[in-house]
Amino acid sequence: MRKLVKILTLASFTLLAVPFATQAQEASKAQSPAFMVHKLTNFLYAIGEPNYYQKNYSYLLVGTDQALMFDSGANQKEDITLLVRKITDKPLSMLPSHLHFDHLGGLHNFKNIYLVDTPFTRQFREKDGFYRVPESVHLGSIDHMVVPPFKVARLIQPDEIIDLGGLKVRLISVPGHTQDEVALYDETHNILLAGDHLYPSWLLAGNVKDYVASLGATLKVINEQTTIYGAHGTEDPTKVPAMTYADVQAIRDKMVLIQTGRAKGEAFSDPGLIKSSELYKVEKDISILTNIQFNDGRGYGY
């Protein structure tokens, strides 16, 4: 993990509930910032949401001509772009890593939205030009969230280069968590922004076969020196979720064992999100979840 150079904060006026938190903990969170920014390099910032139960992290890339947010944050009430404008005044766009509610909370604050161009995402474009993502895809009812219709300024093809001016990232399609999951790879600086494809906590497998294929493809793109940043933090929400090449290898190897029926899982639930699932431990805090049923009773997968 790179050294955290600078931290910025934005005052919060809202609080998302965390299961079993005490009144004192809730009061403390009400006074703490909604967002925390870590300056990772001169062009890359990690924006965490320390009060949110899923410990989301979004990423801001700043080139000489444009800036790009990878994910919009989970918070619908606090405007994440106000924080971005403390960092850069460059023209700003946002690309979601995938279309789940916890990555679309701040969507309505962005005027310029990018989206991966696949048959799956294309189906949500209606005749009026707006994209309308159904709740069965974004799953927003889990957090009482409604994702508004939005227009897409630019469709990005898998493997297409996004040039921000002196900073280029390649969009990589990595289905497995969802059909539309993407990552961004900066070859020049050897950095992978992995979204929900890879992060150091529980990885929710929507399709194990696709996940195995995507992990194999990822390992062909990155190398042992690649710095990898994911979309969800560890138990310490102030710590940027970083991973290594060896972590990805271990996840791939475990996922192959799950796919071939040679891995032994254990029953797992979480009061905040998951009613039941099979958990497969990988290493450290990293696990893989399959056969997931959310607390609202619906199953997860595709």
C-alpha cells in the first residue's frame, strides 16, 4: 500500500444505520465526516465512506485535461462532487464500476456519466435516451434507495483507453460479481482500480464460472508490482483497501476449487446485509461468498 499523503474531510449531515451500534457510537458518527479522502499520488485520490456499513471507496483520477470518478459513492444525501471540487476544477465525469446501489448513490450529482457498453447495459437505454436500471439489478431497496434515470455521455468499450490528458486508463470487463463489472488499469503507473472485482473483504460471487475467467484475465494484465485498490474497506474503514498480485492468485485458486466442487465452505450471515451464504476463506480478511440470500429474502446471482 502506498503511503497516505493527505486527508481531506467534508462535514456530514446524515447517518446510515449500522446493525447493533450503540447510541454513543451513533452519536459519534453523526458528528464525523461522510467522506474521507486519501491522496495516493499526484493524480489519484481514494474517497472513503467511513460511516457506511459497506465501507465503500470510490476513486478520483485527475489528468491535465479531465477528471474521472470511478464510482459515485453510496451516499445519496451528501454531494460527493463538492469534495471533488476541493481537489480539482477539471471537467468531471463518472464511471460506475457496476450498477449496484452502493456505487450509484451520488449518481445524480454528476452531469457527465460514462458507462461500459455491453448488451447487458444497453438494454437499460429507453427511447427517450435515458437509462433506467430496474431495482432487480441495482438492488436499491436493500438501503431504501431509488436510482433515478440518467443519460450517458459516453459509452466505453471493453479494452478501450480513456485519455484524461497525460493520464490514460484502460477499461477491463471483469464479470463475475455482476455481468457489467469493470476495472480500470493504468499501465504507465501499474495501478489497477478493481471495483467489486477485487477487494480485501468478502467477495460476492454472482457467477463463479465468469469470476474464474475474469480472475485469470486479470492476472494476465497485472504483475507482481501492480498496486491494486478495491471498492470496499476492511474492518478499519479509514484504511484504503489495497491488494497484491499474490492475493489475486490466491482468490483465483480458491475460486477454481469452488467451481470444481473441491472447496469446503461454512455457513455465513451478516445482520447488515446477508441472511445466509456459503463462505470460503482465502487468506487474511479475504473470503468468497456463494449461494447468497440477502436479508430481504432474495437470492443473489445471475
